[in-house]
Amino acid sequence: MALSQSEVLAGLAEIVNDETGIAAEAVQLEKSFTDDLDIDSISMMTIVVNAEDKFGVKIPDDEVKNLITVGDAVNYITNAQ
Amino acid sequence: MSVPTLKQYETVKYSRIYSLGAARGDLTVTNDDIAGPIDSSDEWIRQRTGIITRKRASENLSLMDMAVAASNEAIEKSGIKPSDIGAVIFSTITHPFQTPSAATMLADKIGANPAPAYDISAACAGYCYGIAQADALIRSGVAKYVLVVGGEKLSDFIDPTDRTISFLLGDGAGAAIVGPSDTPGISPSVWGSDGSHWDSVGMTASLLDFRDGEQSWPTLRQEGLTVFKWAVWEMVKVARQALEVAGIKAEDLSALVTHQANIRIIDELAKQLDLPEHVVIARDIVNTGNTSAASIPLAMHALLASGEVKSGGLALQIGFGAGLAFGAQVVVLP
């Protein structure tokens, strides 16, 4: 069954926390991965791969650069399920 | 008239690495030395690559000089004579001649003339490809002792303004003498390629483009994130497969010696493999940089020299890079 947006957000926050140590509560929809959360491109790729695994979706490498905010990623994953 | 029975090679059951040799560039290049043209900083480079300094060769130190030095050390430690070498395999992408090969010159310089000698082009997987070939040549009886060299002078093919790969790169050569063994010393190899990503790491242009004035001097480039993703998550599968075909478990390893591409790749690979704490992870990149085909033998040599690992232990070595090409095997440390 497809997960809701808030469930995807919670799952993504866990992945971000595991990779970067950033508190899950700080991972909010409007936050930018690079500007607000200070996540670099290599960590971002790790997060993407773990998200693909966790949510059973495929996020093409070319698409990653369009995922500016946490909300972008949550929406992409929610729609791709 | 009866047809006489042909003789064929008599096979040998096992092979092993007898010894290693290492030579690094004579210059120590700091992050501050190269940060300017890429608008970067020591901190940025350390954080993203783990590199503090890289070794590069000065104008007076050639790829061949480093290969000869590494080979001579390996030969001396092995206890064999250079004239006993039955094949010389040189893995490099930076020999500056299309032909003849670097290997024939190397064979002559180290006293292995007239051994068969040839280069292989498998970039950062090249040393593991070389070990796979040496193992096959020895066990099939084609050669008794094989010299495998991974060597690069990458600094001849870098662009100081390139932010994708140039700042990672260093120069050096690592050599191994491989020969017959009473006990298994080299596992089956897991090796292969994925040419569908042919252009994700490589040169900015062909030599023909350069000749025709359409492009400047070709230098190395990569699509960093695509390569990172492949190097970690696809190579974890290869590493697990290498352990499986070797018939061992991660806890049996003394060391993980990956191609020294980037500390983030090395650490993520180690994390994904869930290695027990006693497994030493080679991080020669910190002070050597990424030396492509040379990086695995250099890193293994450094671990043995520092005493972090002991001769007789098992190491998983895995190379991966342009092609995309990959190779892995478990070896008994010399």
C-alpha cells in the first residue's frame, strides 16, 4: 500500500538522520537539503539510494539535482510509489 | 602414418602473491597547493575526499621510473631472479605512447627480457585484472612467475581547474610478483564491466580531436555522483560475491583494500559490508591520493609496511573505475 506524504517524510527523516546525524525533527518539507541542512552531494546520493531501497522507488541520477527541498523529495517519492 | 600426441602445458593447482613493491611520486602536494584554481579549500577537499596530501611525480620522475622502482623491490623481496619472470603485465592508462607498450620497456629495464610483456587498460580495476590474469597464466602452466604492475602518472592528464576528479589524483606504481603455491593464495576473481556507462569516467576528448585542433589536451573527467553510486552500491554486490566465491566470510578478513578512489566511497563500502572491527580498512588515499591502477598495491604495501596487517592474513581487494570496469578477489597477504 502506498505511503502517505507524512509517512514518507518520517521515513526520509530517519534516512537523513542515519547518514548525517541531523535530528529527524529538523527534516521538514520546506528545508533545502544543501542550504538549510548542509547536506553535500555525496551524502545526498547515499540518502537517495537508501530512499530507493526503503520506498521501493527508482530515482534517476538526473532527477536528484531537481530535489532541492525535502518536500521535493517527499513529493517525488509519494508520486513514484 | 599416426599423428603424434601433442604436449600441452601442465597445470599448477594454486598461486599466490609472493611480494609487493611500491613507488610514489616525489612531490607532496597539499590541498592548499591546488585549491585556488577550483575555488575550493583544504577543509572542503578533506571533507569530500579524505585527502590531506597527494603524491605527484616531478617532471624528472617518469611513469617508467616509478614502475621500475616498484618492480625491483617486489623482485628483490620475492627471492626470484628477474630472468625467472615468465610474463610482465602492466596496467596503466597514462603510458604516453599508443605503442609500443610500457610493459616491454619495463621488462627490459628490470632484466626480464625476453619475457612476454603487455599492457592492460582497465583503469582503476587494472591491478585486479592483472592479478586475475597472472593467476590464470600460472595455474594453467603458461608462466611460472608473473610480474603485475599498476602504475600511473595521472598528473600528466589533469586539468587544474577541473572540480570533478583532477584534485583527487596522484602518481605512483605498485608491483606484485605472483607465482605457484602449495596452498590457495588467490581466490577466483569476480570481474566484469558495464560499458553502458562508458562516458561517466574518462577523457575530455580523443587524441584525434586534439590533433585536429577541435579540443585542447585531453584530461580526466568524471560524473562524480553517478560513479559514486555505482562504486558503492554495485561494488558492494561484487565484494560480497568475491567473499562467496572465495568461500570465506567478512569476519575471516584481515583487511579490505579497495581502490583508493575517495574516502567517502571507501567508508560507505566498508559500512555496507558490515565488516567486524578487526578488519583493517586501507585508507592510503589520505596521503597518496587516488592513483588509479596503482592504488591497491600501494595501499596493501603500506598496510604491510606499517604492521597493521600481517603476512598470511586474508585481504579482499576490489578495483573499480573507468569503463566502467571492476575486479575483485581475496588474496593471502604476502
